[in-house]
Amino acid sequence: MITYDDFKRIEMRVAKIISAERVDGSEKLLRLDIDLGTEQRQLVAGIGKSYAPESLFGKKIIVVVNLESRKQMGFESNGMLLAAHNEAGPILLVPDGEAAPGVAIN
């Protein structure tokens, strides 16, 4: 269990996917370039078995932005995409409406 204060430190924002490609040597990893409104970042996400890279362009997602970066398969991942999971795999959490890149999730 974490405390409420720990949870409050997690910063989640809306991001827009501006490019996506498969990571060589991995069936499930995709390298994503995202727009956070004030900056662009690279993420590595394990959604490649459920999503084709070309289907992700322009989609809005929710990202944890204040997570330490991590190297995966030679790529630096600067954040974490949030997704639900079911028996078929990950399901992207896409904000409804006109939430612009960078908008905070409270």
C-alpha cells in the first residue's frame, strides 16, 4: 500500500502520439514519440501485440510523466503509458473530448 501523499506525487498528463514504430527484436515493444504540449518525449511501451504502430498516430493517451527514465532494448523511455488490460491484451485509455496535450489528469 502507498500513502495518499505518495499517490499525489504521481503526475499524469494527456499526450498525443506523433510517431510509433516497432522495436527490433521484440514482439510487444513499440517506440513512441509523444507530444506533451510543452515538450516531446520518447516512450517504450509493451502494446505491440495489440496495436499496429500505424494505427496509433494522432491518438491521445495518458502518461505518467514524472517517472525516472528507463532503458529498454536500447531505447530510453521517458514516462509510462497507462492502459487497462483484459484477456486480449492492453487497452489504451484515451481521453474523451478535446483534452489537449499536456492537460493534467487529476
